[in-house]
Amino acid sequence: MEDLKKSIKEISNEEIIRIVISNKMNKENEYNKINISLKEKNNKEYYQIEKFTDKQVFHENIDKNDLEVKLLEFMQDYKQLAAWSANNNFDLKISKKGKVFLGKKKSDNINLLNKSHNKEKNYILKEGMIIQPLIDLGVFTKEGKVVKSMYDKYKQINRFVEIIDDEIRKNDYKELTILDFGCGKSYLTFVLYYYFVEIKKINVKMIGLDLKKDVIKKCNDIAKRYGYENLSFELGDINGFKYNNKVDMVITLHACDTATDYALYNAIKWNSKMIFSVPCCQHEFNHQMKAESLSILTKYGIVQERIAALMTDATRANLLEAVGYKTQLLEFIDISHSPKNILIRASKGNLSKDKKEKSLQEVNTLIEQFNFDPTLYKLLKDDNLI
């Protein structure tokens, strides 16, 4: 015990940046490992402790002066500790017989120090920016500060903008034509316009489409009030909307059930460079689903509903690949905030013939196995696109 105290004291006497505690002595210990990192907030340094179970992470913050006591407490249950200071690496091990070994090696860890401090996340839509749509939405105050009760919404909006920004940064776009299907009265369309014009300095023409006449009028009035000259809203149905000019990007958020399929179909027909779609209310597969050999999937209603929704998005993603889009399914927001948290991101790419054929074959297998008749599949088939 004295050797352990001495070793931990030697480690704690240095400016420790990071610690990893592992190799638990007792399998019944719920924490598989413990990470400790030096953080900084409001010019005050502290240590953040992360305790990892099989499925969760538990956090705790402690004062810098409490590190030695905390390490001594933890090391009653673990056999190994690795620590990094600005100038040294430490490796502490405890043998089966309880013997303590401490290794110390000179190392320059200054970069680790810089990375470890808890710097503010570099959001694209930063606090301090006067973004009128976010102010009107109640996310920002008039001074550009995040309203505390709206911080989750602020993160969600930034997450969506980041997903788009990942694609935009791949090319030096000077101008873009963007169609936003089913825009509704959400302020996200206005936020995106701000992002493209004010942050990325791209010359955009953006059109929002919705079925409600009063919504369209209100949105056009707001765009005029904001001075968003190249943002307009039109009355129309996704299923039959016609647009004869080039379309670089199609956005569809929460278009209900097969409306998402018509939006994707139109985007494909226009040969859009980029597609961003958050589907909603996927009823089609749930109503069609039959699975004689896998009846366990249809035995319980809630299981069938969720699996059918996931299969719907997987089918859409594969069909996009089959017509030449590099496609990803991403978590848009945390599922605790909304179960409608999958975003389809697709960009026109050079996919091999084998890749396209495999993606289509996977869809055909799913259709055959579960008796599906996907709307997007029919639309593309009828147009000889697959």
C-alpha cells in the first residue's frame, strides 16, 4: 500500500494531462475503464472523469487538488494506470501479488495538453452572430446569445448545417440552385440561406415548396423582411412539381411517407449533385411486410414498425447507389430527442458498375423476401433508370 501511495504521489505532483485506468481486478466491477482528462472552463482548470460500462459513460468533475486521493481510491480496483504530463509518460502496474511497478519516460506531450483542454465546440453558427431566423425562432437572443432552454435545438440545427458543410467543402462552389421540398414554416430554410450566402459566400437560388398557401405567403413575407433576395417559396406538390432548370441540391425534411420517395425521384431525374433527406412516417413497408420464414419480425407490432422504417431507408439508400450516388445514412439528432433521426446524404459520384448492380440486387432480395413494393423502385423502374 505504501508503494502505491508513493507512486501515485509522484504522478500527481506533475501537471497531469490525461490518465487511463484499466485492467479491473474484479469482473463484477461495472466500470471497464476510467479516463481522466484535464479541462478548462472560465479560466479554471479541473479534471473530468469518464467511467465506461459496457453501454454507458458516466461523468464526474473534480478539483485538481483532489486527483491524488481519487487515483488512490480507483487503484484499489484496477491493475494498470497510464498517465501523461507535459514532459513525462507514466506506466503504473500492480502484479497479482500486489507488487507495484512504476515506469517513467521523458516525452514532449505539449500537443496533447492543447487538445485535452475543453475548448468551446467550433460550431458553424456561432454565438455572437446576429442570425435573424435563429432570433425569431427563439434560439438566439437579440444579442446573438444561445437561449439556455433552446441549446438542444441550437445543437440540432448546427448538426444539420455541419452535415451539409461536409459536402460543400469538397468543391469550390460559386453558385448553387437548391430546392427544399416540404419546407413548411420551419426556419431551417432561412438558416440554410444565411449559411450559404453569409458564411460560405455562395451565390444561391433557393426555392421552398409546400402545399399550404398560407405558409407560402408567410414564408415569402419573411424572406422579403430579411432581405433574402434569392430565396422564394412556391405552392406545389412534391409528386408533380416541375422545374426545367438545373438543380444542384435537393433538401427534404420530414416529407411524410412516400412523399420522400417522390422527392428523391425528382432529385435523381434532375441529376442533382447533392441530396439531403430526413424521412418521416414510413408506413409503406409496414403495411406491405410479410415474412413467412422470418415471422418473428412481424410477430410484434412495434418491432415490425421499426424494422420496416429502417428497411425503407436502407432501400432508398441502395436505390440511390444503384443510380450513381455515394450514399450514407447518418444520425441527424440524438434518438432521445426524436425517433425520426436518420438522414440520407447522397452525392453524385463515380460508382462502379459492380457497386451499382450489387446495391440493386440487395434491394431485389429484400423485396422478394418481405413482399415489398417500394414507390421509389417503381418510379425508377418505370423510367428505365434501374
